[in-house]
Amino acid sequence: MKSTSTVPVLMYHHVSPVDGMINVSPLNFEQQLLWLKSRGYRSLNTAQFAEHLGGKPAPAKSVLITFDDGYLDNWVYAYPLLKKHGFNAVVFLVTSWVNDGLVRRHLGQGELPETPHHRDCEDRIEQGRSDEVILRWDEIRAMRADGTFEFHSHTHTHTRWDLIQPADKNQRMAEELQASRAALQEHLGGVSEHFCWPQGYYDDDYIRIARDAGFRYLYTTKAFGRNRPGSDPAHIYRFAVRNTTGRSVGRRIIVAAHPVIGPLFNKWKIWKRGLRSAYAEQKAS
């Protein structure tokens, strides 16, 4: 069996017919899955991905599919489409947002619950109405039991303590991780070593705190790097999937995994971002 030197990690938030930022329509999501399926790609679980990072190259044409936050539309639309086409994925849960309640309908079961756009979701969560837009524990357990989704920590409240209480950020992050672990242990019976940073922020202190809390595999929102055998598990690269066609996402996956084009593309994008940052600083001064 051929192996791959790089596993692209795809980052999603929403799959919903409602327009909005960081949203992929069900039509485009299914087209993206069909592109993967028709070309022989497979989705890894986190145990297989960890083996890859540990030095055992994953099979050729492997990807890891991830979702952040745990929105209701992951159950309503992403879950049935992943199951239909034989793929599995990962959700990083913000555990304080998850509630108990009856399992709601998903695609193929008649009238579906509302799945608002991202800003509306944020507003409702801020108002204490997270149950309207976030997965419930029974939905999470159903998806996990089906083998389609696995669930890991994304902190307890998704708060940027470095912005709100910078002097106490380390203590606050330690408390976040403890609370998140306790919730996952209570409701799912265990906690993994996989963790995703809220809003993508981390520093050396946060990495140390996460490791001390029992997390080894730390997922970033940094797109321009390679997840290779022997890579640092504290710096896992992911790229955001846009509301676009399967062919478009496929091109991005091919570039990310290519042993020559991939590194050149990453260097070019980092250089281009550096130019934009320098220009913005110059303009501000």
C-alpha cells in the first residue's frame, strides 16, 4: 500500500443552507465529499492521524476532517452526508454550550430545525440560548456510536482570556481545560489527548498548560504547514474549507499534500501575508 508524507487537515464550522461566514452549503459539502470519494480518498480518525504524526505514514490520499465548536447543523446536515458517502470526522466541542434534550431531526427525516448563520449563532450563545444552535449530548452520543463523528475538547467557554484578562490568562486557560475535561468525562465517559485552540490563539505558556492537562495533539488554525510523520503534535496545521465546489477544495488538498508544490505554496503564502502585514503597519504609521 502506498503511503503519504503529508495529511491535509480540513477545518469546517457550519454545513447549512443559510448563507454566512465560515459556512458551507449542503450541496457544496456533498460535492466536496463526492470529489474525495471518486478519487479514492479516505478520512482518518484521530488515532490513525496520531500514528501518522508519530512516524507511521498514513495511506496515500488520506485527509482528516474536523469541525469546530459543535453546531447543530453538524448533526442536521454534515452527519447524514458524511454517513451517506462513507466518511468520518472530528468535532471539537465547546462543552459549556452543550445541553441535554431530545434528539432533533436531521436530513432525510422530514422538517428540519433552524440552523442560523454564524453571527446569529454567536448572538444566541451570548444570550444564553446555545441549545438553539449547538449539539445536544444525546445527538453527540448518537453520532459517536454510529462511528461517523468523534468528539474532543475545544475548551469550556471558547474565551480569549489573553484579550479579556491577560494577567490571569494562564490560570483561566488551566481552569477551562479542567472544566472541559470534566464535562467530556461526565457525558462521554472519557477524554482524549486531542485539543483545538479557541479562535486559534496559543502561546508557549498555553502549550505547556495544555500538555500538563493531558493534551498532546494540539490543533491550530494555521494553514501553511505540513502534517508529516515526525511532525510536532503541538502544531497541527489545518486549512479552512470555503463554500465552494469539490473541484476547488480538491485542488487545495492536492497542493497541500504534494511533496514539492506544497512547501513552495506555503512559503509563497507566508511571504505574501508578510508583505500585507508590513504594508498595513506602514500605512498605520
